[in-house]
Amino acid sequence: MAIADEVTRIGAPVRRWARTQKEEYSHGEDRPLGGLLGAMGTYLTLTTAGAAAVRAAGKELPTRIPLGDAVLLTVATFRIARTIAKDPVASPLRAPFTTFRGQSGEAEVAEEIRVHGGVKHAIGELVTCPFCLAQWTATALVFGYATVPGATRLAALTMTMVAAADVGQFAYDALQQKAMAGGGDED
């Protein structure tokens, strides 16, 4: 028991400091700082493990990515992150952490993070934020590109084509709405 008591004694000031930081940061709001710290730790761990796995496989992380591949991966990152965070089809992935609130745009849903606090709240923030997911998605695509570039390019091309099709759908809808409103009949 002496070791457990010593750990508790040493940990007490750290816990007090962390509570103080949370209180001063959040001003009474339910901010899941511990869960977010866990998410950062998970990202760091997965990134480190991914880099180690690439090296163990005898591959090298790319020092440069050709512009065409970089654009392809960038657009795919946007589309994948947006799909995970906003697409109705991906709702079952977000459901344990969110509550449906309605439509937020064409083929997108609005969801509210369930107030669980801690890890579930932090995951809810991550899976509903396309900006947050972009970092995780881009990292996965870069590791994919380093290990299986052909398959990664193909997946990225697919999602880039989806993003381009989205632009086409919005342009078509805008033209259709303008035509239905008589927007082209100026005298």
C-alpha cells in the first residue's frame, strides 16, 4: 500500500493543477479537456505507431509528394472528413455521441453533441467536425500513400471525383432554381 499512497500523494498536486486549469479555461461550461487530451494522445500514439510500422516494413515516409498527388490527397481529405462528419449515411458512426437535430444543408445533417463529458463528449466533437477530422484523415492518407501508393491514389481519386460531383450537383441545382424562378427573363 505504500506505493499506492505515494502515487496518490505525488498525483494530488497534479490533479489540483488540472482542475484549476479546467475551471479557469471553461468558465463553468462543460468542456471535456481530459477527453480532448486523450484524443491528442491517441493521435500522437497512432501517428508514431504508423511511422514505426512504415519503417519496420522497410518503406520510407515520402519527403516530397508530387503536386498532382498532393492535390488529389487534399481534395480526398476534404471529402472524406466531410462525409464522416456530415453525411446522413455515416450517422450510425456518430449516433453514440450525437443527437439528430435536422438537415443542415443539401445531403447533410445537423447534430448536437450529447453532453456526456469526458471521452464521449470529446469523440462527439471530433466526429462532427470536418475540420478536426481532416487532420486524422490526411494523416491516414499520407501513411497509405507511403505504404500502398496505388491503392491510396485510387481511393483518393474516388473521393476527389465525389467532391467534383458535389460541385456539379450544387451548380445544377442553382441553375435549376434560377430557371424556375424566372431568373433568366430580364427585359
